[in-house]
Amino acid sequence: MMTGATSSSRGTWGTRAGFILAAAGSAVGLGNIWRFPYVVGENGGAAFVLIYLGFVFLVGAPVMLAELSLGRGTGTSPVPMFKKLAPGSLWPAVGVLFVFAGIGILSFYGVIAGWTLGYFFKTLTGSFAQSLTAEESTQVFESFVGDWKVSMGLLAAFLFLTGFVVWRGVSRGIELTAKILMPILLLLLVVLAARSVTLSGAGEGLRFYLTPDFSKITPQTFPTALGQALFSLSLGMGTMATYGSYLRRTENLASSTAIVCLFDTMIALLAGLIIFPALFHAGLAPDDGPGLVFQVLPTLFATLPAGQIFGAAFFLLLTIAALTSTISQLEVPVAYLIDEWRWTRGKAVTVATAITLLVGIPSALASGAVDWLTGLPGFGMDFLSLMAIVIGNYALSLGALLIAVFVGWRWGVKAAIAEVEAEGVTFNFKVAWAFLIRFLCPLAVLGIIAYIVLTGNYF
């Protein structure tokens, strides 16, 4: 007979460093290394990067602090969190939306993560020759993702890995994974960036990436930049609120938020230093879309001594970076089932993983396996790209708006600041944060939503 949820089902962070690395791991992943370079490429390069950085620190960081304070203040996941702070209102429905957003993101994110796992094995077994050209790399990628058996198998395998880590719990699973693997990933990214900027033609890629051309900014640049900032920081879907619920009262929320945001931004910028010099070196277009990393990096590794080993190590660590994000996405519905339905962690993980696998089938089949999913009528894109835009740009923006409104106006900035300053912590930027969370953050998101509605320019 299944027993109810226990304290061990929820868990707590073992150390401050473990929490920071886990939160950074949630933020650092494919959003930085896969998605950031291609949205930069599609939106004009350096000018987009500047707008993105503005959104990270003026919208992303305040919302992250709001989420963490909500989670720690209530000690529970988003649905019961809203029930506790706003009983008898519609706010708990927002928590339900966060649960669905977590499953939705994981359903397509897991497909891309599966590609990284597959590419690890391809590089490890020497599938990429040293003479690999950009055209050959593109052909390999298109053939790889177009095989539905491969895509489905890798999605299932990656969700199994994710479920296993989440099943092990907060400290023994999520925290331990992040503490071991995130520093290694950072080291490898630095080495790769150092190699990439010395390639022939790298200067042109660096100019595209680092020299702003503001004529390339369009109204669409702003919702895309905001969506990327929120997606990269794992905001607007209750992840940080859930992670915050595992925190001890002695944790300094403000400094932890700053560290996570800086770490996340550093990884994203490093990814650009890897991708764009290699992109122009290989003669590929910067707006090649979601397949950019998988088309560019094999040609880069082909130029390196021991490139097969180096490439396999990179895709393994990219898989690990993806894993640190997918476990946070799965933890949102799992925590909901534990807190609200009183399930054990094992049962919650099994059910949430199975549902995500079913939801992820269309995304797994969208890169060539099923024609109508590859080119959705009326949208001009495949199903996976549509999911990435709708959820990655707009659903997370709406979630961030609701968090800002709730903390700024319903729960109240005084209550939030009191939570941040618990145990004698000094919050030096509380006046600025209160202004941002009450006014700038919601107005920025509302402005973008208004633009979408008024222009009909959804994508």
C-alpha cells in the first residue's frame, strides 16, 4: 500500500554551495549552449546580446529573487504555495499552469537533450571524420534527427536518466550531480572558447557577436530576448520557487540570486564565443536555427588534435548540463504531486516522467519523421520549434508577469523583503528591487504581450 509523502520525499539542500550549483545547473544548460547561440544568430548578433543582458538583470534577477523568497517563505511547491498565501482566490491556478509549463518544456527540451546524448556516442565511436565539411555535418544532423526510432529512443533514455536523478532526491540526486559536474563543464567551455577564437575566420564571427548593429533590432527582438532570459534562468514555471522551498532559513537569497544570474550569463556568453567563431570558420549561416550547435561543433572538433575524444567529452558534458536543467523541470510536477497529492517521490517521478514522454512524442517526430509535424500548416515551422517559441518565449513571460504581480501587489514587497532579510541578512538593494518587481518587470512583460496581441506577430 502506497504511503503518503514524507519529509524525505521533499528533501532539503545539504550545503549552500550545493544549492547554488544546482540552481545554476537548472539555469545553465541547453538554454545557454543550444538555444542562446541560435537565437542570437537569428536576431542580429551583438545588439540582441545587449538587450538580452538588460532583461537578465532588470527582469530575470528580480523575478528569480521573488520566486526563491516565495518558495522558502512557504516551504512548499507552487500550487500549495499560492493556496497558503492567497487562500480562496484563483492564484493556485497559476501554480497548476507552472506544473503544465514544466512538463511542456521538458517534453521538447528532452528531445534536444537526447540529441546531445546521441552525439556523444557518435563522436565517441568516430562517426565524424577529420575531413568533415560543414555540408556533410548538416547532412549527418538531418539524417540523425529524421530517424524517428532514434529520436524516440533518445528521448525515453534521457527522461529515464532525469527520472533516476530526481528519484534519488534533492541532496543525493540533484545536488550531488550538480556539485560534481558543473565545474567540469565550465572548464571545458573555457578551453573550447580559447580554441575557437584562434580559428581562421574567427574575427568575422567575433565582430558579428560582439559589435552591436542596432539597425538589426526589430520589434520581435524584444519578446525573443525576454523569453531567452527567462528560459535560460528557469523562470516563470515555478522551478526556482520549488528549489527555494528546499532552502534553509540561513541562506542569503539575494547573493545567491546574483551568483546564479552571473554564472548563467557567463556560460551563455562563453557559448557564443565557441559557436560564432566556429560558425564563420565553417562557412555556415548564423541563423541556421535549432540545429546550430549540432552542425557547427563537429566541424570544430575535426580541427583539434584528439578531436574525437575532445568532441565526445564535450557532448557528454553538454548532456550533463542538459540533465541539470531537466531535473529541475521534472522536479516541479514531482514536488506538486508530493505536496498536494501526498504521493511518495518514487510514484510521483514515475507518473510525471511517463506523462512527459507521451507529451514529447510530437516533438521527437518533428524533425523529418512525420511530414505534417515537420512543417506545421499555417506556422511555417516544425512542432518542436513551435513548442520552443510558444513555451520558451511567451508562456514563461506570462509566468514571470504573474510572479511579479503576485509578489509586488498581492503578497507584498514588505513580506518578501522580510523573507529575504530573515536571520539578520542585510538586503542592500531592497528599494531598487521593490521598484523593479512592482513596476518595471510587469510593465516590460505587459508591453511585449501587448505588442504580440496588437500586431498579431506571434512568432
